[in-house]
Amino acid sequence: MRFKLSLLTILICSGLFITYGVHAQNLDSSNYRILDSTIDSGGGTATSANYSALISISDPLADARLVSGNYETKSGFPSGNGTLANVPLVRCFETTTNSGSTTCLYFPNGNGALGECGPGGCYDRAKIEVDPQDNPSDTLYLIKVDDVTHSLTYYVQSDHTIGATFDLTSFMTICQLEGRDPADTACDDSGDGNWNVSLQRYNVYGLQNDTQYNISASAMSGDFTETQFSPTATATTESPTISFDIDSAATDTDSPAPYSVDLGEITSFAVDTATNRIWLDMGSNSIRGVNIYVRDLNNGLHSATTLETIPSESEDLATDPNNNGGYGIKVGGKTQTGLGPLQASATYDTAGASEVGAISTSNSLVFFTDTSSTNLGQVSAGRVSLYIKAKASVTDLSSGDLSDEITFITVANF
């Protein structure tokens, strides 16, 4: 008797078993045993004087147990291109990394997630990169986001927010997901139209602060080729953060409270500039920006003894157009180590050496960050300084001690 079968040959002791599909039974010989070899039901055993063959009449790859931690054999005959995509890996998933701990390859800033999100790290977004594991550049990836803290599961949507469900638009190429792809000539250089620096900074939005997330990726490279999800990567989002400090010194140094600035003797003959400047430090991971406001107690320099006041006015004190003297502040400088940049209100960032901006009992914006154009709201290690300047009118010469109390308020727009 002859049998014409194919696909798999198994040599067991002295009998040669040729199988096209194996149904539920144990296979025994005098030396070997295959336990529970079920792949599908149906068929039977065909024998001759020298050979036995196990025959399946149905699906030879229908056992869901053909799965390991990194690989999977799908059920059914392969369709489409006939080959499953390779299971990808998550190269990085980061919210609070710095230059010494990041495993991401393409942060625009050199200081990891801290360099992109500001002090503390990201509180409502994250950066992920997928290792394609030799999949072609047109392979699509689905990103699953497990909220460990609240036991919820989400998927990254086409707009990079997270949602409880997914559809075909949720599958994205590396370029669409990360804003660059060295394997894709249309997305491997800043001159390419698909290049997206914003996605290179962070590309998952809508996360909750102070929450642990696990993230994994599945690949699809044609019909019926979707893989299982990769091993997970873990990150925890940060709290919204803002820091602020005041110093009073002639140079850029830290100084202890209380903070005071002495204008010395104010005359009507020249503009007096305080020796000490006011120095402000600030940092925030607020995506929507930071505002710093200033106000005072007296609407000017006031004498409690004589009840006289040098008014605070926005003017060039050198010319003193209304001849009543004046008092105000002027931006001395502004800088930051990253993000931002810090910007100064035109009221106080004046051109003339003696031109000042007025302060009053109402809050007035003096420094800020915003998200217009390429500006970023968050800022790292911001440092600014302000001069205090005054000039008296002739009638002020007999006044006693003049003073004022200046308050600075920092607001982060979370």
C-alpha cells in the first residue's frame, strides 16, 4: 500500500510516520512518546505492512497553544503574503529619564524626558520608540497602554491620544508613530515632509499624572499577519511641578531671605539705580506655560512720615516728561538652560537705559512662556533679573525715608 503525503516527517523507532495533521491522541513507540499531539480533529490512522500515517482532514495549525513569550504560530493556513510580521519590541517608554538613563535614540533634547517635559518629567504624556525587529518600514504597529494604577487598558489612537478601543487607523508606521524612521527614506531627515520633531519629543498624550503604565506593541505587515503584543515596558508619570526662588544681590548669586534693595539717596538731578538687582529662578513642566506677575503695596515709593510718594510710572526717567519724578523696574536679563524660552513683557523689557515699567497694587505680567510658534510652555532652570530705578522731583527733596513692598507671583498653566 502506498500513501502520498507531505509537509512533515517524524521518525519514531522503526516506523516512519508521515503526517499532514495530527489529531488528539498520544503517539508511542518503544523509545519515544509524544503527549497530547492534538492540532485538530478528524482524519485517522492509515497503515501498511511497513508504514503508519496519521491523517488530519482539517486545519493543521489550529492549536492556540503554539505561543511563546516572543513568538506565535497563528491558526489556519497563512493568507496574504503568507508570513507573519516579526513581534516588535519596545525600545523605550519614558516619562522621567535624563541623559544618563534614557534608552530612546531620537530625543531632540539631549537630556531625556526631563529635557523635553521640564523639571520632574512628563505628567500627562510620554515618549515611546518601537524596535521593529527587521520588519519593513511600511509595517504598521498598534500600541497598547495598560494603566496599572487604575487597572484600565487603552490603545494609542491616530492622534496619539489614548482610547479604550482601536480600529485600523490606530495602526501606524514608525514614521507616523515617532516622527522619524531611519529605514524610511521619506522620513529619515529633517528635510522630509513626514519628519515631525514634536512626535520625537513625546508621542503619547492624555495620560494621568502620578500613574504607572505598561506599554506593548503589536505589528502587522499585510492581511492576517498581526502578531501578539510584545513584552511590556514600564514608566510612571510625574506630578505637575513648579519651582520659584527670589534673590537680591549685585551679581548672579543666591542670597538668603529677607530680601531688600537699597536705592540710597534719591535726587532730582539723576536717575538712581539700586546696587542690588532682583533675581528670580523658576522651572516648570507645565505644557501650557508659566506666568510671573509683579505688584507693589504703595503704587510707588511712599513715606509713612511725610505721606509723600514718588509715583511708579512707565516712562523714561532721564527725561521725566511730567516733571514729577518716577519709580519702576526694568528687565536686566533672562535665560534658561532648556525649553521655554522665557520672555519678558514689553512694559518692562525697555530699550532706554533709564526707561522703566510701572508697578501698582494690581498684578502685572513681567515674565512668561507660551506655546506660540516653536515656543514651549515648560522651562528648565530659568533665571531673570530686574533693576529698580527712581528719580525724585524737586518737591521730593525734603521727604523722609521712602519705601515700597514688591510681590512676585508665579502661576503655571496646568
